[in-house]
Amino acid sequence: QVQLVESGGGLVQPGGSLRLSCAASGSDFRLYAMGWYRQAPGKQREWVATITRGAITNSATSVKGRFTISRDNAKNTVYLQMNSLKPEDTAVYYCNADGTSFGLGTYWGQGTQVTVSS
């Protein structure tokens, strides 16, 4: 089982930057593909970005070129660097660990709030 704890959210002005962190514990972090999702008020949760076990990344069109996902296996942590933030990026951001390739489970963090507003 994996425990995920997100941090780094907050209030930022449009055009600003934030870096989210997600610390994992309880299992071998290297076995999991890691992802970030977000959920805005009144909307469904949507995928933001993924990084595979081999550090191949992919991101949603809406954030491509602005957000960067990375991982540090030595620290059991995945990051989401968010630049050029827009009001529409306002949401609760969730970390996800996907171990299905190894017959392991899928896990979620509790979320961290990001608010982009002037």
C-alpha cells in the first residue's frame, strides 16, 4: 500500500508559479507510474500529467508548455512545476500512484488547493 501526501498549494496571482510536491511512503516508489489530476468546483476530476517508471512524461493540452512533472526516486517524491498560471488552473490537485503494471493498486493523495486569482 502507498500513502501519498501533497504539499505546495496556495494562492498565487495570474502569471505566477507554484511547485507541488507529493511524498510517497509504504511501498517501492519505483514500481509506480505517478500522475497529477485536478478537480475544479462543479467539475469532474481531470488528468493533468503523468510520469512513467522510466521518467517518460505526458501532459494535458491545457497545461502543455506551462506545467512540468518530474520525479525523484531517491526521495520518493513527484513534483509538478506550474508556471504561467491562469485563473482556470484553480482546482484541488491530487497525486496518483498507479502500480497496475505490477499487479499493484492505484492510490490517491488527499489533495492540495491551488487558487489563481488577483
